[in-house]
Amino acid sequence: MVSIRPNTAPVARERVAFAAADGTTLVGDRWGGTAAPGVLFAHGFGQTRQAWSGAAQALAESGWQAITFDARGHGESGRAPGGAYHLDQFIDDLDGLARSLPRPPVLVGASMGGLLGITVAGASKDPPLRALVLVDITPRWEPAGVERILAFMRAFPDGFASYEAAADAIAAYLPQRRERKSAAQLAPLLRRGDDGRLRWHWDPVLLDVVAAEGERHQPQLLAAARRIAVPTLLISGASSDVVSVDTVNEFLDLVPHARHVAIARATHMLAGDANEAFSGAIRDFLATLPIGAPAPARSLP
């Protein structure tokens, strides 16, 4: 096994775009050199690619190419005409993006992004992934934790009068965070409507899709987990209410070769709660993967 030495040169960051099979544009960022081995980040429901900025920069500084992107209906990526979203679209988006790269990337998926990763990794004998890192998600989850997230997302249908009001709402929802969100940090997460009010960046129609299709896909997720053959790491928050000892143990039974790391004092939002420990756990896992010959440079479509 070979570890990658930290980069001494400044990390390059560029905006990229990917055209999904149905023409929807997914907007992202690429960190680091294009010839470096790749790590593809898939965020959770209601998040944007900015959720990964700290981890992406840390991995790029360690010699990896990190690619973050906004899922359809989130951030700067395209929305479905008429609100016609289906979970299979998100699965196809991730599969297509991974296959567009010159060689299979390591996928780091949080929450919704992790569930998509489980499906893609276990969908075929030739998955487009080199390895899988799941961030506080398992094929079976704790319903109360998921409902708490959905309740927060439903709580402000009329948006906010100011960034300060949005920061108040986030501080109440994430009391473990010491740092309060600034207007600059909130700007990518909110859109100002014609009425002047600020609303979340994601398409509100997605709430119904996630609530309706999550439970329906659980048997598919459990079956896909049993077929995962790539190296796998599960990182959980020790204070998470979305995964538990029971769901973690069930996953480890389904994927016996998987490793598990629990991050102390972290919740479901562990990348934001403890980014240094989170990034370190990923780096340690990546260091165990064999590193092949560099692939030729290639840009995302």
C-alpha cells in the first residue's frame, strides 16, 4: 500500500459542469490536479457542494483530486421541469458522473449521497467506484432522526427576512456548533425571491420525493449493500440520531469487509461538526488503497 505525500504547491480549484443523461446540468468544483487519483463527494439532502469544501481542500493538499457537485434540485444545479423528481434520477446522475471520469473514483457520500453510493456500488459486478466512504448513513436508518431533519426543512416555507434570521434558525438547529454562520457563508445556501425574502437553495418539491421514496427503496438498499465488493468505510457521528449501534452493526454484517470509525462529539452533520477528525479518517482510509499509474488528464464534459 502506498500513501500520498502532502502537496507543497497551492491547491487549484476550478468550477466544472456535468450534463446528466436527461440534460440536467450538475455544477461542481474540482480541487487539485486532474492526473491525481479522484475522490468524488456526494452531499446530503438539502446540502450543497460547499458542505465538502474543508474536506476537499484537505484531500487535495494530500495529493488527491477532489470533485464536489450540487445534486439536481440543489444549489446551482438544474431543477426538474415541473418538479418531476425521482430517486432513480439521482442514482443515474451519480453513476454517470463517476463513469465520466478517466478511472473509478473513491466516493464519499453523506446521508442521501451515501444511500446513492450504496446503490451504485452494489448495482453491478463492475461498479464505477474504486472505494466507498459512507458518512453517517446506513441502509436502514433511525426514523426519528430523519424526521427531525425533514421537520427543520419544512419549518420555514416563507423563508427569512434576512441572513441574520437564517443564522438564528441554523444556530437553534445545530446547537453543538460554536461558529455562527455569516452572511457570506449563507449566501450559497439561500436564494432571494421576487418578494425579497430568502429561501433555501433546494427545490421544495424534493421534500415530498424524499419522504415518499426513502422507505420504498430500503429493500433495494439492503440488497445492494450485500453486493458491495469495493473497499468500504463507514464514518459515523458518535452523537448521531440518524444511525445507531443497531444500524451500524447491521451494516457491518451486510458488508463484512467494511471498516467503521465513530467520530466523538459529532452528530449526523459530522463533516461540519468535526472536519479535522473527519478528513483525517478519510485520509487514513485512502492511504490503505493501492495507487495505480496516473490516468491521463481529462476534463468533465
